Amino acid sequence: MFERLSRSWDLVKASAAVLREDKELLLFPVMSSVATLLVMAAFLLPMIGLGALDGMGQGRVGIGAGSAGVWTTGKTLLAFLFYITQYFVIFYFNTALVGAAMKRLEGGNPTLGDGLAIANSRLASILGYALIAATVGMILRALQERANFIGKIIVGLIGMGWTLATYMVVPVLAARNVGPIEAVKESALLLKKTWGENVIGQAGMTAAFVFIYMAAAVLAAVVLVAAIASKSAVLIVPAGIAVIVGFLLIALIQSALAGIYSAALYRYATSGEGSAHFDKTALQAAFGQK
């Protein structure tokens, strides 16, 4: 267990080495975050409007069941459309990131345009996968809302299994021009081969960033307390902005490393090739017999 965790952590450090050499990869999480916020803003007003209509309808005497049903259906459809759009944005930029990372691992020098070109060539498949993911997400959410305590645990485990089984979908889409269903099938088949480093590698990365976030939180507290103690807006405002920017930067780095890591896992699992940063011997040990 500890040996595998150590190997996986070495692969995470290799991901960091790739990011240090190609900091442009950070732009993909940045664009994804901005686009995600824009999508949320675009759906916020209609959602508020439907909520207001729902409240007005419940307050009116003699409201028909049909009208209430229309409002409920409208909210459900809007939520489903939001899920599809949000997933599409996330998968689009993740595909661009992983595609560019694969080029880097192959010895190339990818640009922002290279990654976006890969994602643009997979638009139909990315949209199809977003539709699948949104459907599964809505179904699991509906089941969890109606389940008892034990049922919620079971649904949670199903959701975890789905997440693991589809972990390699984005690398598959980035590497091959295939449909979303085939990508999901291939990802599930690769799960057994990459099981240990998939799960433990993500756990190792998460654990590392937990410590990073904790250290950042302590530093942020010290900075904010010192700024507030000064009672000067000239210090308080910049301190608050610096703290927010710092946490955002950590989150962006974590997202970029996750994309690079998945690219390396997929590349070795399918081709057996290492790279300048991901030593083939280490990868062979990582993907040896489980």
C-alpha cells in the first residue's frame, strides 16, 4: 500500500515537472473557470424567475395542478440543460488540457491553440458525453433525494463507481476520434489496468493539496488578521484580494496537474511508452501485476 502510494506520488511530482516546463497548460483551467462562471450567470436569472413563479403559484388560491406541473417540469428541464452546458464546458477545456499534455509528453511543445484545436475536433463527442454525464447525474440526484439513509449510501457508491469508470473518458476523447459511448466503454476497460494509480494517485494528489490548502489557510489568516489589526483599508482590501487570488491559483494548479496525470496514465496504459518526465521503469512498476 505505502509502496504504491509512494510510486503514485512520484508520478504526481512528474506531473508537476511537466507543468513547470509548460506553464501555458494553466490557461486551460483558467478559461474553464471563467466559462463555468459565465454559464452559471446565464442560467441564474431564468432559475430565479422560475422560482419566483413557483412561489407566486403556491400563494395563489385555486391554482391548478397542471400549472404547478408545468412550472416543475420547466425547472427540471432548465436544470438538465444547465448540467449539459456545464459539463460540456468542463469536458471541452479538460480535453484541450489533456490533449496538449499528451503532446508535451510525446516531446512536442504544444500551444494554447493546439489544445483548443484538439477539443474543437471532438465537439460532437464532447457534447454527447456531456449529455450522458448530465443524464446519469440527474438520475443519481433524483434517486438520492428519494432514498433513505441506506439508500443514499448505495447511490453514493454507485456515483463513485461511475466516476472511477469514466475517469479515462477525457484522455480517450483527446487521443482518439471516437464517440462518447465508445469512450466510456474504453475508459471502463482501462479502469482495471490503471486501478491502483487511478485511485491512489488521485488520493495522493488530494492529500498533498489538503496540506497545501491548510498551510495557505494559516498564512491567509495571519495576513488578514494583521491587515484588519492595522484598521487600514489600504491594507485590508489588497490582503483580501491576495488571499482570494492565492486560493484560486492553488485550485488551478491542482486542476492542471490532474489533467497531466490522467494523460500520463492513459498514454502508458495504451502504448507502454514513458517520457522525459515519466520514467518508463517507474511506470512499469506502477502498472505491474496488481
